[in-house]
Amino acid sequence: MTKPLGRTPVPTPSTSPAGPRRRITRRRLLKGVLIGVPGAAAVGAGGFGWLWATADVNTVGKVPFARRLAIPPLAASRRDGSGRRVFELRATAGARRFRSGKATRTWGFDGGYLGPTLRAARGETVVVNVRNDLPETTTVHWHGMHLPAAMDGGPHQPIRPGTTWSPTWKIDQPASTLWYHPHPHGETARHVYRGLAGLFILDDPSAEFVGLPSRYGVDDIPVIVQDKNFGDGNRLDEGHPLMGGLGIMGDTILVNGTLGPYHDVTTQRVRLRLLNASNARTYRFVLSDRRPIALVGTDGGLLPAPHTTGHVELSPGERAEIVVTFRPGDRVVLRSDPSDLGDVGSARFVGGDDRFDVLELRATDRLASSPALPGTLAEAPRLGGPDGAETRVDRRFELSGTQINGKKMDMGRIDFAVARDTTEIWEITSLGGKPHNFHVHDTQLQVLSVAGAAPPPELRGWKDTIFLRAQEPVRVAARFGDYADARTPYMFHCHILYHEDQGMMGQFVVTEPGQAPALPRTPTTGHGGHHT
């Protein structure tokens, strides 16, 4: 395991500057005070009161939007002799100048930070040649993708330094905004935080229609949101406080790797593809003038119909596609308000009171016309029956601390098997104490109920990552089709990456009907796709 990119000495409260920088010193102070002691009581009543009073972050009205929003380039591709679309990705160490002063050491794909946007269409077979030029083993997981387990890019498909992994699969799912990121066992948080992530956009030619903005980088804009802490010399600070138990919680927002970004709007309507690529933070996105937002898509594709709302809440790993309408000369800020985290003890110490200015949208004086949004977008999920009502439950998952069903992740244990071409009903519950969400590989979920009630409109499309409020069971339907492999597992886990790394994850296999699962193969560079 390599050393962290940057650790900075802990300053005293009297030297803490104001604004976001002050938050960094508070976090380091908390870390320094609590290391080696049983808990917050060690700081004393007065110290705890000071920590409580200064625990929130608020950058609203304080961000100078002075940098044009970077748009991740579309990845180049070629056709091989079999007609497959072939992409090339290279994971490497690099540097990015996020702010004045020294460039920050980072990791990225095909550059200093983040990666290009991969784009493919339903019906295509893709190959992604992933070269690892990092000093340590990593993986690349295709988050939200339906594909064979050996191509999934989880911890059982490591890419060792100096080698290339070449997974291949056929795209067979609706148009959607997916993403890719590392998934090495116990090291995911560090790899993602350093910058290894990118979008993977799927198109569906059979379902194309006029109505949604679709010109990438013009009126169809990727918005990859991450929070960071910067230490001395602009180093990424990978430390985190003991209070809260979520891992890294940053006080500075990057969008597509841009600090203080603005985007020039040139059309009446703009589609924003929001991705929460943060390690732990949940965002409650709103517009500064409180204008309505049209939510048109979630993790796995378009909603049945546009949903007009005032906010969109995303936990780590979740995506949302929204459409915003502008008038000439408008200026509006995409903002994050305090999130509704439910009963998690002290929400203040896990970001529940934080507010951020994220991205300024600047409409030009003349805007090209945009068609009205269609009333119908996509077919509603139908896994759970025509009315979504299901009384049976095939499996239950309880999340508590950093365990699922009282167990921590074991690479040599298969937690359960599902027969290919079956649909199961799962009930997922957070027992409280900390924020959690739930992500499952390979399949998209239909939400059937939340706390016994019908799901709200924002949960009526396909989902692969779901935020869980304490003691509010979420019931979902999942279909496991096409691919069976009794020895190569998929993952299910909390997508708060510190929790995942601490063992809040399990694994399952999809088998042929009547087939028993086998022990997982020991991860080697010889399994899953082609390695060179």
C-alpha cells in the first residue's frame, strides 16, 4: 500500500483562517485530538461544544465562479475486425492545477485527473483495453452495467501494474448515464478520491425521440461532483475525522475536476447529467432562485415521465438527469442544501448541515430554441407486477455499522446464489447510527416500496444505488438474466466508500438453474477478460 498523497500538521484553533480553509483545520484538529482515545468525550464539554458549533460548511455566496467548466472529452474508439467498438484507457499518476500555487498530484485515466466519457449504443459489443501504469494494483468497475461477472471489474478482476485488462461484452440495456471507477478490495476509497472515475453514456437507437437535449457539451452537460480537502502545497488530504465514521468529507467542491466552475448556456433548455462521485457526501441539489427542475432520468435510464421538483438528492454513486429551462441573460447557481439523512445520530458531523455553491449557469443574451419536454419518456419498470405490489420477500439485507447481515466482506465466501433468469424481491434496511446506501452489481432495480408506501416519483425508474434512511425498509425487485457463472461473483455493498473498504460488502453468483455455487476463483490477472 502506498503512502497517502498528503498529510498536513494539525494547526491550533487560534491559527484557523476563516471560510472553507477553516473547515480543514477543524477536521485536522478533531483528528489530532481523538486519535488514541475512546471517543468524543475526551475533548471535554467545552471542546465538544466548539466542534459542534463549527462543524458545518457553508460556501453559499462565497465561491468566485472564475473557471470555465471542463467537459470531459468523448473517448475515441475504433472498430476491430469483428465489428466491436474498442476503447483504450490508461490509468496513470499525474497532476492537475486545481487552484493557484502548486499542481496537485492525482491519478486519472488518459490524463491528470478523471477520465474521458465512454459512449456506446445498445446492441454494440464493446472492448475496453485498460492499461495500468500506476504503481499498484487497481481495477475498473462498470457501475450500473449489465454484463458477465468476469467483465464486471470488481475486486476479483485486478489489474496489476504494467498489465492490460481487456473486458468485452454486449450492451443490452436502456439509454442511461453510467460511470466507471476502481473497485480494489479495501482500497476503493483512496483510488476514487485521487481521481480515477469517468462517465459511460449508453444510447438506445430504438428508443430515440425528439425532446431531450442531446448535444454533448452543448446542451447535454456532464456534471461530476466531488468534495475534496486540500492540504499544504495543494496536496489532496486523505485523512478523515473519527467523528462521523464516513471517511473523507471535503470542504471544497470540484465539478468535472474544476474548482469554482461556470458554464455558458446557449439553449433554452439544458440537460445536466449529475453524478455524485464523492466518497461519502450526500448532496441535495437545488437551483439558487428555486426555479423548478425537471427530473427525467435516474441511475439506469429515463423515468416514465418528467417529474417536476424543487430538489434532487443523490448519495454516493447515484446519478440523475435533469433539464433546466432558461431565459436570455439568466444566471443561476446549482447549489447543495442540507441533506435529509434521516436518523443518523448527529447529522451535523456527517454533512447533514452543509451547504455548497456547486456550479454557476450563465445564459447568453440569445438562446437557441429547444423543443418542449415530451410527456412520456420511457416504459416504467415492470419486474414487480403491473402495480408494483409484492408481498413475498426472497432476501433481507440489514446494514449496520460496517456490516451487512452481521457479516463483513470475505473474498473467499459466496453469500448467496441466484438462478439465472429469475426475479427476486429484496428488502433492504439500514438499522441507523450512520448514513448508508445500497448498490448492487449487474442488475438494475425496480423500487416497489419505501417504508411500506409506494415509491415517490424520483424512485419510479431504474435504480442501482439507493439511499437508505434508518428503519425505513426499501423493497426492490431485481432480475438476474443472461449471464451465469458459478465461481465468479458480483458485489452488493454500501457505496459510502470507507464503509465498503471496511467490509460493508458481500458477494453473490448467478448460476444455471439447479446448479450449486462454487468457491470464488482466487483473483489473478489471468481471469476475466484478456490480460497482457
